[in-house]
Amino acid sequence: MAFSVVLQDEARTVCRLVLFREVENAGPLRKLILAGQVEASLIQPQMVVAPFQVAVAANRAVRAQALGKMATRSLYTEVIFNLSTKKNIMNALKTFGMGEEDKEVLAVVLGTEEEVEDKVTKITQQINGKVVDTSELADLTQEARVQELYKVTPEELKVGSLLEAVVSRMACRDFLTL
Amino acid sequence: MVAVPNLNKKRRMDRQLVTQGAEGRVYVGDWLNHSVIIKQRFSKKYRHVDLDTHITQERIKAEARALTRCRSLGIRTPAVYDPYESSEVILIDFGLSSVEERAEDKAVDLYVLERAVLSTHPNTEAFVSCCISAYKKAGSNAAEDVVKRLDEVRTRGRKKIPQKPCTSTP
């Protein structure tokens, strides 16, 4: 059901993605996030091409945390920030983070295997929606919007996938303007 | 791609050495469940460590930048996944690249290309000459300047070669 990957950090952090549809309480959820009650990154699945894109963002986030070099205040906002190619944090959270009226949410949970199990249980209780297989992400991705947002060129899509284009830009954010 | 000396001593199960050159090593390995190429640059012990780190990091960034820019123009280069650890997809050495727009640099690049083709393939003088003409035709004014500079570049250095005019239209 859920997508799971072990990140490349020393601690071998587990990263799990859970996809929710028919979400009814995005508004209240945002309040919970602001109150620090949510132990997950809540992302707009429309902006995600594939789980790998999120895994790369999460990988970078845990590494920054281990080095004490996060740009944002929490690991969960850091993951969302890493999806962006711009250095403005608020902008990134607004573009990629769950919105007030969203009906679909991709939850990203990080920790040890046990911690992740607990956090998934918790977030599933907090979100008023239906858990679906992460493979349904493919139905939700808005490729045209992603392409526009990441400024992917048509030439580039001839030599590689949209996923590769997106991940390259994410990875090189700090020193590349395209 | 920061040179990580420890890596030499510890045998990692998730990567395998493919080749080694003067500047570093290339591995193939698993990264976030993807198969990737990892390019790791050596640290140069003869440099001061701060300077070495700085130079290496600048080269890594330049390479990643060049590869990604080429990709956006439709040139088939590997996608860069992670330039900060010794885990990323880099296959071509662009470490000495820059994005200056000077005619001099472009002329030198053309010259290097010209000499490379001439030295590796016999009887290609006419071909090279036609390539230059095609370049001039495709690039208009800026290209004219570059080719003019190229003529100057050719007069420099030892081992000059005589120029044959282009006999066919591109």
C-alpha cells in the first residue's frame, strides 16, 4: 500500500509515503500542523511525479538535520522545502505543502522502522480521508503544472524523463538558475 | 562528490568500482533503490586542506551545473541526483567548465575540436573546414567574431597547420 525506502544517512532513516484521497479536514489539519501536532510532511500529490522525488527531498533533509544545517524549523518542513528550486521557504511551503481546500494529501513519515509504524498510525487517525495505494499517485500528478513549475524544457523531455529533470533541479538548487 | 578519504579504507557493499582516473574514481551503486553512477574526486594532499575542499566543491558544482544546463538544451547527459555526498550520477568530466560568453573561449574550443578531429581521423581537413563554415552560417554575427578569433588562435603556439578552404557547401 505505502511506499517505503531507507535513506542514505548514517542512521538509515526509513521514509514512508502514504497517499490519502477524499480528505475532508485539510483546514483543521493545517491548524494541527501549526500547533506542532503533526509528525509528517503533508504534500500536494499533484506536484509529485514519483515517490523517488520525495525520497530525494527527504534524504537531503535528514542529512541537513544531522549536520545541524536545516534551513527550516523542522524536519517535516525541510522535506517540503527541498522539493522547491527556489530559496524562499514560505513560497515552497505554499506551492508544495497541503492547502486549505485540498482533497488529496501525500503524507511523508520519517524515523526508525518502529517510529514510522507509530507515526503512520497517528497520521491516519488525524487525516479524515481514505488511504489508497501509493501507485495512485500517477493518477494525481499534474505533469503540465510540474513541468511549468520546474521550468522543464521540451528538449529535455526528449532526452530524459520528467522525474529526472525535476530531481536534477532539486539537487542543484543552490547553485543553478534555470 | 566531495572527496571522502575514509571511503578508501572501508569497503562499502552498496557500490562497486568501475574505473579510476587521475582526478578520482567512478563507482556504480544503489542509491534510494535506484542504480546510479558515483563519481568521487580525490583530495589533493599537496594543497592546503581548506583550499582543496573549496576547489573540489567548486569543480563539483560547475560539473553539475554544466550537465543540468546541457540537459535542458536537449543534450543527452546524465541527470544529477545529489552533488553533496559521494552519491550522484555524473559520467562526463565538466570540472573545468565555465559559462563565460567570450569569443576567445569559444574560438579556443573550436580550435581544440578542430585539432582533435584532425589528429584522430585522417583526411578530414575539408570536413573540419565545412564544419566551421556551417558554424558561421548558423550563428550570424557572434559566430563571425568567433571564427575571426579562431584564425588568430591558429597562428599561436607551435605545430601550426595550414588551412584548406571549404570545397563543398554544407
